[in-house]
Amino acid sequence: MQLADLAIRFWDELLARPSGPMAFRFYLQPAIVIILAFRDGYRDAESGRKPYLWSIVHDPLSRKARLTEGIRAVARVLLLGTTMEIIYQVWVIGGFRPLEMITIVILLAFVPYLIVRGPAGRITHWSRRRHGNGRGTLMQHHG
């Protein structure tokens, strides 16, 4: 099989997943990691840490530690996503495509975390500043 044929198969198979069997995972996995991202973004704001993605991109000294922290935070979802993708591939495709597995797991279980954690922290920080109090403000007003 030629490289062009492999690329076409890759994209065809990826694009077929959201409408095929086990499509629920395209909602379940991002929803779970978004909840985790809000939790961790809140913790970042409470501790005064820089936004997550910003520190990964702009702070080479903390990049590895922050990435490791994020991967650990969503490790169970990554494992669940990997398992569901393997089941999907064996059941629907009748084979195993490691590159497709990695792509799907990262897109569903880590990219939403990367995107949401920083804004969640900034929203928490903004809300705390808006209410004019210090640490624990959200819990006092909303808890």
C-alpha cells in the first residue's frame, strides 16, 4: 500500500468514528476531562499558578513537570480511551491501527484538558477578583 493510500485510509477511518459504533465516547471522554480541567484550573487559580497551557508553551523549565501533571490528572481517562479505541478497532475495523489509536485518544482525552484548564483557572481568578476577596472566595459565595 502506498503512503497516499495509507493517509486516505487513516482520515477515512478517523472521520467515520463519530457516527459509527461507540460514538458515545466522543461525548463521554471530553466531558470527563473538561470536569477534571475545571477542577485543576480552579486549583491553579487558588495557588496562584500560571495558566496551564501558557506555562507549557512559554516556560521551558516547568514544561515537563506541567505536562506530567496533566497526564497524571487524566491518566484514567487516557487508559479508558485507549481501551475503548482498541475495542472499536478490533470490532469495527478488524485490525489494529496504533497511529489512529494515539490520535483519537489524544484528541478526545487530552486536547480538551489542555484547552479548558487555563481558561478555567482564569475564570476562577477573575471571579475571585470581581468579588474582591482572597482565597476561598468561591467556596464562601457558592458553597
